[in-house]
Amino acid sequence: MRIDFAFGAADRLGMACDVVRKQYQAGQPVLIYCTDPKRLAVFSRKLWALEDTLFIPHDEVGPDTPADSPVRVTRHSPAQALQDGIAVPWLLNLDLACPPDTEGFTRLLEIVSNHEQDKAAARLRYKQYTAAGHDVRAHNISSH
């Protein structure tokens, strides 16, 4: 699996919304993983407020999630979101830890802000991904 670290984001959740918007507009499904309900609530509010004329439907993964939902959010195993047979090649991690059960995804994106807690957690994830033999790439986005 290819894992991209985009570091230097001024606003991690704002950048995540931009990524989701681009994926959605390109017709590419994406799954967002985060175990922190407060962070997910802030992300959801930011996603709703991206643009006045843009509607990005997103659903929390569950038994009632529409099969054609292009943007899904989960606090549980990402692999559970794939069990309905929908191909979701992109996984966006908004958690401070590595997501479990990432088999089945072709890409994983990690957005890292300039906050010390975020950078420290990202360094640990980077080491874990590298030790697991993943194709890990780093991109400085601080000038964007």
C-alpha cells in the first residue's frame, strides 16, 4: 500500500476537507478513519461549510449506510467499511494512531499539521508504516 504524508498543513481538518472535496468531485470514493468523535464532529461541520453551493454527502459507516455513499466516515475498523463490496481505494486517516485493518486499500493519506502533538504522533505512524514495509512518501505542503 502507498502511504502519503502531507506535512506542514496549517489546518489539518481543513486540508482533509479539501482532499475529500477533490476526491468527491473526481468521482472517487474515500473513507475517513478517526476514533475521536469530537474531531469527527469538527471535520463534519467543516465539510458542510466548505462552500455555500457545494454539497458533499457523507455518512458514518453502519448497516444503514447507502451502498452508493461516496464519502464514508468510520470510528471502527476500515475493513468493515469494505465488507459491502464497494471499492474504496482511498483511506484518509484523521486519527493519531495508525488505522487497523488497512488491507484492501491502495492509498492511505496522512495529513500532518504544525502542532507538536500532531507531528509527534505522525512520526510514530511514519515509523510503524515504514517498519511494516509500506511505500511511504512525504510531501511538504506548508507553502500551500
